[in-house]
Amino acid sequence: MADLTGLRRSPLDGLSADIRNGAAGEQSVRLLERPWLTMVSLRVDPRSEAARRIEQVLGTRLPRACGEVTSQDAHDVLWLGPDEWLVVSQMGADVLVKGVSDALAELRDTGAAAHAAVVDVSANRTVLEISGPSARGVLEKGCPADLHPRAFDDGTAIATTLARIPLLLWKVDPNLFRLLPRGSFAPYVARWLLDAMQEFTPDRPALRGA
């Protein structure tokens, strides 16, 4: 089968130059896209044997609390609901989905995996990273969630909005946030962020088309 990966286009290909130029000064804030990360949706009863098998494949437990993120070298698992998670991985989607599916297949005959599902949703979202001392200040311009460290810990991911666009917001550390919007909303989110960053990046060239 022909390798078509070279034909892929990120949702933000048209903004790549603006994103590269989006940082300047000591109080800079930097924006970049991390396209093509594997994303896999998991639905399973966390108390089930199927959940235990999935955890063995991932090498980390499924988060149990709202906002919790668990990690292993290749995978980060974000809590989306009591029986729903999003795996963000550097592993190929086909390899990850097959690994989880094979583990569940062993339980099909017993019915233990009857209500478990694993779906490749990598094309659904892209990942934006905003970093730097002023990253939180930029996000606070358009996010209704309380992003102060007392309310939003490192290693937490929540479903919220930015500039009225629904997305997942993941705080990796005090100066690094990851945003996971739907691919169709990503250009708007990126343009909004670049505009909001201008206060902290006075030397940045004007946004094209602004």
C-alpha cells in the first residue's frame, strides 16, 4: 500500500508563518502546533476487567477523577467522563488501536468487554501549545475557567471554551498549556491566540489577513 502520509495537511498549514513569528521579548509567549499526534477515544466501565486489560496495554491507569491526567512514556490519558477517556500518544494509531482491540478481543467470548469501545479519533482534533511566562494571561482573556494555580493544577485537563470555541485545555506545567480544538475550529483559535498575544509580543509582525 502506498504511503500517503506526505500528503497530509495540518489544519493550521496556512498559519505556519504567523505561528513561527509569534514570540518576542523577555515576557514572550510562544505558540506552536503539534499536528498528527495519535488520539484514541476509549469507552469502558472503569471497574471492569476490560479496563484492567486496557491499563496493561497503556502501561498506566485510567484516570478516575474529573480533570485528571495519567501518563506513561508514550501515552497521556485525559479524563473526559466517568467511563470515557482520550489517549494522546506518540505511538502510531494503528499500533495502539490494535493493541487495545486485541486485549479486548480476548474477553469478547465472556462478555466482559461487551460495552468497551476503542476508536481512532486522531483526525478530529489538533494540538496547540502555548508557552511562556505570559501564557496564562493570554488564555485568561478568553477562557471562563479559573486558571489560577489554586484552581487549575499542573497535570490537569478540562473541557472548557476559548473565545466561545469548545476545546480541551491541558495544563502541563505553570508555563505550558495544550489546547485541543476540533480541526475545523483550529484556524480560528490560532488566529484568536495570535491576536491576544500581541500585548506580550510587541515586535511580532502583523498577522496576515488581520
